[in-house]
Amino acid sequence: MTKYSMDILDAETREWTSLALFSDALPEDEIIGMALTLWLDVSGADDLAIINIETGEVVWNAANREDDDPDWGYNEDMGFDPYLGCYTDDC
């Protein structure tokens, strides 16, 4: 059964358009991941939302999301050693 709709807000017309429908078998966090990966940077888009079709609830909204810290503790002086499977300071 189709439970979720991914809708995009056009920056010029201010109209919402449905991009995709998703089954209830797909977890919400996976749909949000797809939204971030595939459609968030669509040219001319002002917003993106995941909506539960059954309840009308906005499950996720790009304009209101909380961004993760892009540096998340990454140290540029410390390299990852793929052969040892750890960072050089930790090996």
C-alpha cells in the first residue's frame, strides 16, 4: 500500500508537486535519506517534504531539518589507514 508522498515546492510558483510515492514497507528514515541524496538540490526547488498520505502529517521537511555538523570531529592532520582499518593516531 502507498503510504508516503515526496513533494517539492517550486520556488517561482510556490506550488507543491508530488515527485514520488512510497510503500509503507519502506521505513521513513530510508525515504528521508533518498530525499537528501536525490532531490534536495533540485534546481528551482524551495522546499521538499515527506508526507504520510493516510494522516496528512508532514513526516519530514527539508526547510525545517537540523543539519549535522559537517566536520563531526574530523581531524585533517589524521589520516585513515585502510590496511589497518583505523586512523593513524589510533593505530
